[in-house]
Amino acid sequence: MISRQRPPRPSGPRAGYHHWQKLSFLHWEVPIEWLRARVHPRLTVDTFEGRAFIGLVPFTMTDIQLRGMPKFPTMTNFHETNVRTYVHL
């Protein structure tokens, strides 16, 4: 397991809040050359034991609310899916 230190939280008041529910992480190994061709040249593809991965991350966002604003019924809860890989500067 790779352990990385969390970045510091931004100073100042929070803009809002939400919760992630029913979260899954599904990963597939892909050829690093294939991924490198799709990632901005300023970024380095992050690898694990020399292998590159893409991930499909489905989840449900709940209780979404901007600070100081009322909840909007149609925008408070929704499903989302991210397709991601891991990179660093």
C-alpha cells in the first residue's frame, strides 16, 4: 500500500459540504504508453510497481449544500461516475 501525506486543508470558511455514499473503486491495468498518449505532457503518469491503471468510480453524492444557501431539491442528491487515472507533477 502506498502511503501519502494528505495536503493541508485550505484556510478560510468552507464553500459548502456533501457526502459520498455507495462508493466503489474499480481499476484496470492499461499499457502505460496508451495512457501517456492521453495525459497532458506536463503530468507524469503515476504507477504502481511499474504498472499504470485507469479507474471507474461510481458513487452517490448526498446532502449537497452551498454554505449559506438553502438546499435545492433537484440538486441535493445525485449519482455520479468518474473515470480517472493517477498522475503527479
